[in-house]
Amino acid sequence: MDRVDRIEELGEAECLRLLSTVPIGRVVYTEHALLRVLPVTFELGANRCLVLALLPDSHLARALDGTVAAFQAEQLDEARRTGWSVVVHGQAEVVRDPARHTALLRSGPRPWVTELEPMFVTLTAELVTGRRLLPDDRPRLPEDARDGNASYAHCAQHPGVT
């Protein structure tokens, strides 16, 4: 099997199913015309909606509110060199409805800093894409076994390689 053949494009339903299996991902947004990426806890809610749990009065929540953002989550198995990655693009909104906020406090995701009552931001999935890297049963080649530093050295020798 060619290495490229190990990459499987995932359908939307499978992407959403995979998202429901992990509690943490990264929200991607712009701030002062620069991309920002931050890890957040989340859960997949109803109607293709992600619910992100953020710290109260979060700068992140203010930056996300009313904007288009992206969200990425994955699960990787370094030993087997397999895994998946899902990216969601959509409209982000701070949850302002008191009843919805109260319901999320009871059953929604919790930020890692749990002493504080979280804010919630929803991200409505408008575009969902994903890829899975399938197992490669061939023996690993010596260059595949290099440590991370060796791969950086390789890139330094070949500036166009990323």
C-alpha cells in the first residue's frame, strides 16, 4: 500500500461521530488579523453544534462571539502511526439565554479550571471535513525511526520541505 493510500477522507457523519469521542480540541480564530489557536474542552451538541466551555469573562469568548471560526480535534496513535483529524468551520456565538446556560451548567462540558462557572460558546458546523490515517503493516524503514530532532535537521537542509 502506498503511503498516500493510507489517507482516507471521512464523510460528515463519521467526522461528527469521531468528534463525540474526545473531550478536547483546538479553536482557531483571528485576533488583530492574526490566527490564534487555543485548546478548549467541548462536546458535540444537537444539530451539528459544538459547545465550547471557556473561562468566565474570557477574552476568547469575546473574540469568538459573532465570528466565523474553526475547530480541530484528533486522536493519534504514535506507536501505530495511525489516527484521525476533524476540522469544523462555522459561526460562533456566546450562549446568552439564561435557561440554556443553566442547562449547560448541569450537563455541558467543563473547562479544565473547574472552580469557576464557565461561559459557553456554540460553534454551528457549516463545513465539516476529516481524514483518517490507516495502519501501515509494512516494516518501518530506518528513516521512519528517527527522533524528532533528526527530522528538523532534515528540514533545515531542505528549506522548501515542510
